[in-house]
Amino acid sequence: MMLSQFFEDLTKAYQAEIEDLQSDSEGNDILTSRLKSKRSQFALMMPMIDTDPEMVAVAFHGGIDFTNPQTLLLLLGDEPEEFPSWADVADAVQFESWAQKLADIALQEAGGERFLITTVCLEYLHEKSNGNYNGAYGSQAADDQSDDAIEGVERDDDDNDGSDLETEGADWLAEQGFERLG
């Protein structure tokens, strides 16, 4: 399955949000109580659906049944501007009664349809990965390329022994009034 960059980024943030809600400073599992609190404040969080949808979407955690996963799989490769209307997606999921009330609130907002599509896709990915998403949905080749780029920056060029940087650093220190060594 190939994720769009939008879902690649948000899936990690969504998982982190759920992990943050999972336990208190003493390590006690308090996810249920924190989700209940988020749900009670859901209407107040609507201004965040465009800027931080993952922080609002967790309110739906555990409240969505996926009746047509194929529809969701097709959406996962899309960027938000490519999303269909909510009416085209609504039959792919079934909300618990409490989650349906949240969905109704979201649909009253200007970006509500996009938010709900984002939410059901994030929850689907979270459920599919059993909450252990680590970037495995995207292509491994893309991950390898980014790692190589980072290693290249860290190592610089293997042919370069660092003398240019050392010389430049020594020159700068001399300009600041320090004496050169050796």
C-alpha cells in the first residue's frame, strides 16, 4: 500500500497522539478517560481540524467500523485536495452511536468532510497496524534513499578529510582573537 505524503506524515502524528494519551506520568493506562475528555470537548476543538487534524481525530478512536476497506485503501494515496465528498465515502464506515454524534458536529464545519475522511483513514491505518506504525506502509526504496541522504550529510564526502572545515574553523577563531595552535 502506498500512502500519500499527507497520510505518511499524519499517521505518525496520529500514533504519537494516541501514545501521548495512553498513560500518565506514573505509567498508569488512562487512555479511556483522556479520550472521554477529548470527546466531551470535541466541538471546542473544531478550529483545529485544518491545522492539527490528528489531535482532533483521536476522539473517534475505537468508534469506527470499516465496512468497505477497499474504499479507504484507495483514499490513502490521495492528498486532501483530491478527496471525494463525504457522501461518496460514508458507506465505507459505520460509526458507533457516540462517534456518529461527533461526525455530525464535524460535518457542520467548513472543512468537516475532509476532516472525516482524514479521520477514518487514520483510524483505519492505526487499526491495521495494531498501533505500531513505523513507516512500513510507504515504499522501502524511498526510506532507503532518505537514510542515504542523511548519512551523506553526516559523513560529508568520504574523500574529504575535514581539513577545509578545520582550516575555516581555525581562521574564524583567529578572527575572534584566539591564537592558532601549532
